[in-house]
Amino acid sequence: MAKYLISFPSKAMAVPPGELEAVGRDAAAVIAEAKAAGVYVFASGIDDSMPPVLVSAAGQVAVGGYPWAPSLDGGFTVLELPSREAAVAWAARLARACRCEQELRVFGFDPRA
């Protein structure tokens, strides 16, 4: 079993204001199904009210993320699944619920972690 990251950037979710409540309800239903299926690990979104910071090895904190990196925002779901095909199926369910395409990535396995 591998852990898969299913995500989307905030800008991808172009939902008319009248549909936002339905999107939240539909997304929550998919997450509830993932929990019931025993594949849920984590789901949430980035809190835009807290700016990112860079922390050095010495513990110094600088406001802002890497200046060369794209902004990290949007919604994230981590599921533990038996195959890439299963991950694609769950990503499609989330895409329908969120009304936007989802990016799918697999986490590398580290037996020490």
C-alpha cells in the first residue's frame, strides 16, 4: 500500500458563489467515504491567513517561502491505497466533488519512517 497525495491549487477551483456550499458538502462526503473505506490518512487546506516562513538549520526564521517556488495553496488529501488505479479513481471522485481537476502524486516509501 502506498500513500497518495491528491491536491489542487486554489486558483483551479473556479466555483460560482452559489455552488460553494454544495462543493463543501460533496467534498466532505467523499472524505467520509474514504474514512469508511479505511483509506483516509489526512485532508485539509492551506491556511492562507498565516504566511509561510523559511526556517534555517540554525533556527532563524524568515517570512516568505522560497522566492523561486510557486505558491503552495489549495486543498490536499492523503489516502493510503493499494494501487495507482485506485488512486486515480479516488482523485476522480474528488475532482467531481471539488469541480476541478486534481493533481495525483505518490509518496516514496521509506521503511525507516
